[in-house]
Amino acid sequence: MPNIRKPALVLLCSTLAASAAVINVEFKFTPFLGDPEKSKEVETVPGKARVFLNNVPIAQQDVRKDKVPVLFEEREIAPSVWVPMASIGPGLRKGKNKIRIEFEPTDPKLAYRAQLRWASVTDGETKTEEGGRVTATNQSGEGVEDKPSKGKSVLEREFTADFAKDLAWHHDPAVA
């Protein structure tokens, strides 16, 4: 009996790790001045950020001038705007969606960089061992768009939200 249970347990553990489902997609936006590759912090650019989901406005947020940390080996800038899609509710369509963040700085003549980061959050953990160091994460599909800007900046990203509820009105044509 012990020989049968051991392989079954290994198979079960492998299946659980391999079947990690996406439960959220997170977007982080920061307009900034400075060099995140060389500094431990950058300065955010004051202004107003507007968030749209599938061309529908869902949020507006003031961004203050502030010093924020640059984190981890990935040189991730602490976000001025954080949008976890799982918290959007019925506005999020099951399947394909598009987020757009429009930022208007207080000083329209200021040259700055606008950064949008995204990651899928899963219900499983991925571990990596490298050089005696172990890291674990529940994120996948991470990415970043960083663009030089002056005046209004617009960043967009399509994503899939199979974790969202499938509501009848989601099958109607999208807002144009």
C-alpha cells in the first residue's frame, strides 16, 4: 500500500501546483521624476489620474508630489494609483477587457515618465531556487510600460479576466 499512496500524493501535489488559477489582475500607475535604476526613491508628479475600464470611467484620483521608494530587484516604483480588478465588481467583463489610465500633470510643460505595471494574481504559489536563494510568488504575467511624457499621458493595456462573473449584459456590444 505505501508504494501506491506515495505516487498518488506526488501526482496530487503536482496537479494542484499546475492548476493555479488567476483570481485577480492588478494595475499600478506612477508618474515620476528621477532614475529608478540608480536611486532608492523617485519623486511623483502631481496631477490628476483618470481610470477607464472598457471605455467607461471608473475612478479619478489626485496624485500628490511625494518621494516614493523603488522596490526589489525589478526596480518597481511604489504606485500612485493601484487598481485591483477583482474589486471592480460587475463592471469587469468575463474574458477580454481594456484598462486605460489618463494622467494630466498640474504643470503641463513638465517632462516626466509615466509607468504602468501589471500582474496576474493566482491562487497558487510558484517557487524558484537560484544560487541557494529561494523565492516564492503568487503573481504571473508581470509586465511594465514606461514612457517619457510631457503634458497629458495615456497608457492602455488589454487583459483577460476569466475570474469575473459572467453577467448577461456582458454579451452586449462594448461602449464605443
